[in-house]
Amino acid sequence: MASNNMISLKIKMTKQDLYKTMRFGQDISVGEILREIREKTQEGGKDHGLFQPEVPGRTKARWLKEKHSLRFYDIQSGAEVEYKKKHRPLKVKLTDGTTKTILIDDSNLVAQITEIICSKVGINNPEEFSLRTTTQTNNEWLHANQTLHEQGVGNDDEIMLEKKFFYTDANIDRNDPVQLHLVYVQSRNAIVSGTYPTQKEEARDLAALQLQIEVGSHNPAKHKPGAIDMKDYLSKQWLKLKAFDKDIYREHKKLVGMSEVNAKYRYVQLVRSLKTYGITFY
């Protein structure tokens, strides 16, 4: 191979935290380069890949796919890459505020990572969920057909799993408590924030169901006007309504004995009946 087709790479061996300089032909595949690194260093295995850190003004951080060549990525001689494991733990925040740590392949597309997360937390329809990161401008959805790093998401960024599409909500029932709970929390947040506008009676009934879910059956000694901060149950539109909490407690009394699961199911069903339900704001 002609020497002008050879380039030098500064390779960070992450396990030893040291650099090795090696020369490769620009037209050989990344897969061949990985094999050569393994043979020459006796380090790593098939779970290792080549990762190129961000080059300011040129490229975002990215995993190099094994089928492509250095020339494909326009990698110049002297470039720095990292030889490291593709799998890493990812902290994922769910809509109920809990955080799960999931082992992912960092080189996978967001769609693949979403599917893995859903399987780990017990969600059976991953195609309706997607990821956000709270560090992105306006809390944007991540693109399903790109990797995390291609979208500027770093290892320490907070990731959120949320429902994005609403194809099968009519099939959600009490036999799928994980899905029911996550849809309830996301629906509740949309109601309280005002994302899903409601009529007065709808706001009253939803607040009563939320009380049943979160504080249990009505207790006259505890549940009376002024005892609970209604800003956690009503949107700003209805907080202004004088003595509205009396109407809510009146409805709450009618729910005595209803289980948490049944109350969540009724809550979701009522939210689903709203004209604005299922609208995703980008």
C-alpha cells in the first residue's frame, strides 16, 4: 500500500489510560483496525469500538461504524480516537420521578436504546416512547435514527423516557400496571401544567381521582378546604376559582374504597376523552 494512503492515529487505550500511536491505511475498515489493535495490544474484545471525541467546529463526538473506512469519516493523520467498551450505564428518569440505571450499547441509535430501556422497565410498546434530555434547548425529543453523541448528548446528561405517540392507549388496562402508571403520571403532569385544557367539571373530577390515588379514601378529619395545596392538582386556570376545593372534596367522597389502580385507570380514561389528549408539543 502506498505510503500516502497511510495515516497515524493517536489511540487512547482507556483501560490503561495511555496513548498509542499506530498507522493505518485510509481505506481499510474500522472493523479491520479494531482487529489489528486487539492483535497488537492484546486488549479488549468484540465489545470494544473506536470512539472519536468532539472536534470543535468540525465534528460532534461519534462512534465509528465497523463497516466504514477512515476515509469515509474524513479522519486526518494525527487525529485522536478512543479504544473502549461500547457498553455503559445510562441513568434514565421516568415520568414518575424515579431513576433507573440501564446498561446500553452507547453506539446504538436512540430507537434501539429506547427499546432496551422499555424492555428493562416492563413497557411492551417501545415504539410509542422516546427520549428527551433536559439539557437540550426546549427539552427537545431526540432523533430516533441518530446516536446520543451525534445529538450532543454526553455521558453525564440526564435522559428522560416519555410517551411520544398514542397508538395503543385504548388497550391500556389494569393488567399492565407499569404502563398504566407511567401514562397516568404523564397525563397528570399535562393536566396540572395546563398542557391539556379542561372544562370545570373535568378539572374537578380529575382532581378528585388524583386525591384518591395519592392520599387514599376521603377522611373528613384530614381532607377539608385548605388542608391540601391544590396547585398540585389543578392548572392555574382553576386555581383562581373560589371554594373550588369544596367541590373537589365532594367528588372525592364518592370514591371511598376505590383502589389506586382503578383510580389511575379512570383518570387515564377521562384524560383520553379530552380533545387535546395525545397532542405532542415539539
